[in-house]
Amino acid sequence: MDRKVAIVGYKQTKYSEQNENPRERMTYELVKSLFQDLKITRDDVDTFIISCSDFQDGRTISECYMIPWIGAYMKDVSKVDSDSANAVLYAMMRILSGNYNTALVVSWAMGGSEFRSPRVMEYELDPIYERPGRLINEITAAALQAQAYMAKSKLTEEQLASIAVKNLRNGARNSLALRKKANATEKDVLASRALSLPLRELHAYTPADGACVMLLASEEKAKELTKNPVWIKGVGFCQDTYYLGERDLVKMDSLQKAAKAAYKMAGITDPARKIGVAELSTTYVSQEPIFAEAMGLIPKNSGPAAASKGWMEIEGKIPVNPSGGPQAANPLTVGGLIRIAEASSQLRGEAGEHQVKKAPKLALAHGQIGMAAQHNVVFVLGN
Amino acid sequence: MAEHKIVDSRVGLTFMYNYRVGESLDRYLDGLKSKKILGVMCPECERVLVPPRSMCGKCNTKTKKWVTLKPVGTLKNFTVSHVEIEQGEIKDREKPIIIGQVKLEGADSLLTARIEGISPKDVKTGLKVKAVFKDTTEGTLQDLDHFEPVK
């Protein structure tokens, strides 16, 4: 890249089942507090990229109601109706074009109170091939993926539960998390409600209300705005076919390709050694070893070893989701942006209670959308 | 948690989209009506796709050659599902069901279907299964009711 793009600041809400404010006020407060921190006004933002979902907001072109609240009145605005990692990608591209020096990414969801995710699940399905059959949905797709991985790698149910326990404990150290279970045990996980086996309630993400905002800037502008920029070193994105029966749910070609592209751009050949921390959009914990393998963070079929030896714990050799990940809170569409903010705060040493011990030089952040992670976006970040 | 006033902004629409099925599924449904499972072959990669698609995503090519598959195959993957999504809620099923991914003989993609005739604790991948059709078929996806173990 000729031009460099940095993350100069970000803010997250506390995640909850019901935010004290509606989406307008919630997002306004967040944008304002970011502006105050960076000592800027909306005049300093060249372009706004929004990520939200019409379906979840219950309005068509749902960002249009939010323009004044986020400071975008009469400004350059565009929207991504998908996971917010795509909005960061879009914002970054606008800066790379040379026409913009700053871009504000804004994403919100009221997935805890107004519109919980099962409501949208049936609308995710192919209306012709799958909706009438009522067999495939987000949960059963993730369960098939988990089962295929467990059959291949010999990961046990106890080991799968231990990954959930790790994330629930990490969440308890994250002041913004909604689901916190400092004393969770494998037994609790295995006794939680059976969804579609091997997946249970405590393996799944936690729907939440919440928002996240992030300011990106060109190199010159970033250095003006902060002493602590986080550089986007590499990015890759890829999308598999929709149909589960035509995909290798364990190999995850689309994630593998996205990660390869991001590493190539960042000049990394050995991600397992170079990446110090990863924040992954694992909507179900079974995806943690699957994703980590597809991205080359751990060797193939080493999920069982990773789980029993604690490789992905905060103190482990490749900490994954020290924030607790989507198990701690997952306002849909905001997920990818949260992962990028969390990875950035690890690089800056600002993650507080869930800060990884060995200061990482490079971090990986991942966003995904679609059943069993059809579409993947990978960012490599560095300071 | 504080109580917040909410607004009832329902519009009173039921979302009925009249989706058209397209030529491949049209022919597949006709096949099911006569208790046959049809697949389609990509002329470039020669994969046989079931359910059939009008084009192969991998090769970006129109699929043309139709094949009638034997209604038998192997269970490649499965989940024992205790819940279903009902009107936007995750509800417990009365009895768990087995949802399988079946590789029919001669097919390259996996067909998702209900597996019956075996208990959730005995089900295993590698199981040989056969298709069971409804007694009276109507040319819908539900005509292929489930798969069960080959005795």
C-alpha cells in the first residue's frame, strides 16, 4: 500500500439486554465521547460509513433515521448492511483512494431488547431450497460444522466445553461484557440447554444491545490525532457459496483465503509466531479451533491439544478472544467492529483486566457473516 | 431494569413473497413427484450437484447434463437437534430429531435431510441410508420425507 491507514480511536458501549437509551441517543453519546477524546468535531470527519441491518432496525434504509445523531448531517455517508468488519474495509478503501483523510465507522444493534436474533433466523435461509424444509438454520448449520470438526479432529465434548468456559471467564474480566461467568465449569456448559448437539446454550453467542464507533485516518492525519495509532497492516476477505452441502465446513476455504491475503499484505509468512493475540467472530465456540486452524494460528487438527493445553487462554501462546468474544456479547452486525476495537486495545495495552500479558506487536481481528461463517474478513493490525 | 414505554408500530403485513423456483428446481420437483432424485452435472468440473443448480459457482458455467441418482447414499455428517425456530423463538422440540448430510451415490454435494429409523444415540457417520418418499407425492421438497438406514 502506498498510503497507510490507521485506527486512531474507538468507543464501545457497555453491552446489555436493554440499553438505557434508544439507538439514537446511545449512538449519539458514543460518537460525542469519541470526538471529545480526540479533540475533534464532526467537521473533522471526511466520510461516515455505517453498518446496521434494516431487518433488525425494522425500517428500510435504516441508517437514514440516524444521520443527525451520529454527526453526519449534510455529510458524505454510505452504509454496509452486513457485519461491520466490512464497514471498516470500506472506510479504509475510501482513505486509500486519496480523497479522504478521516472516516468514522458507526455500528449499532438492539439485539437484546427490541429484536432478538431468532426472529431473523428464518429469514437468513434460502427461501426456495431451505426455508420450506425447516431443517437448516443458523444453529443447526453451526452444529453440523461443529460435529464435522469433532469427528475429524477428535475434539471431545469436554474439550469443547472448556473453550466455552475460557470465553465465559474472559468475559468476566471484560467490564463491557453482558454474559460474565467467572466460575463457569465444563459441567455447567454440558448441563446447559441442548440446542443442536454438540452445541448448547453456553456455546452460543449472547445477543445484546450495543454500539461501537471507530475513527480511521490517513498516516499524516493519524499522527496529528494520536500518539498511539494502530496501523492496518493487512486485510483479506472472501465469500464461499451459500449452500452447506457444497462447502467444506471444517477446512473453511473462504477464511483460509481471506487470512492468506491479509498475511500477504502484512508481509507475514508465519502467523502462528507473529500474531500475538486474536479476536475472532466465533458466534459458536466450536468455531474457535476451526477458525484458528484455517488461519494458521494453530496446526491442523490441533484443536484438542489447544483446548487441553490452554494455548488460547489469555496467558496462552496464542490468546484468542481475551474479551470473551461473541460469548460475552454479540450485537449482530456490530460484532466485527468490536473485534477490531478489542484487538486494537490489546496492541495499545489498554485492555485492562483482560489485557494479554506479553505485549503483542501484531494482532488479528476477524468478522464474519452468513451461516457457518460463509463470508469472512480478516484484519492484521500492528502498532 | 427500568421500564421503558414502547410503541406498537406494527403494520399488519404478512410478508408473502411469491418466489419463482427457476428451471432447475422445477425439474427437481417434477422428479420428486415421481419419486426420483435428480442431480445436474457441471460440464467443466464434472461435479454432480443435488439439489440441482442452474449453474456451477466454482466454474461460473451453466449446468446442463441431468442425472437420475440412486436413492441410496452415506451419512456424512449429522446433528441431533433439540430445538426448532418457531415464529422467531427458539423452542424445544418434543423429541429431538436427527438432521443429516447425505452423500448420494454418484453425487458430489451433500443433501440435508431428516434421518429416521435409528435412535440419536446410535447414529454414526458412515451409515448407509436410503431415501423414503411420502406415499402421496405433490411435487414439493417435502415429497422426499427422510432417509433411513439400509437394512
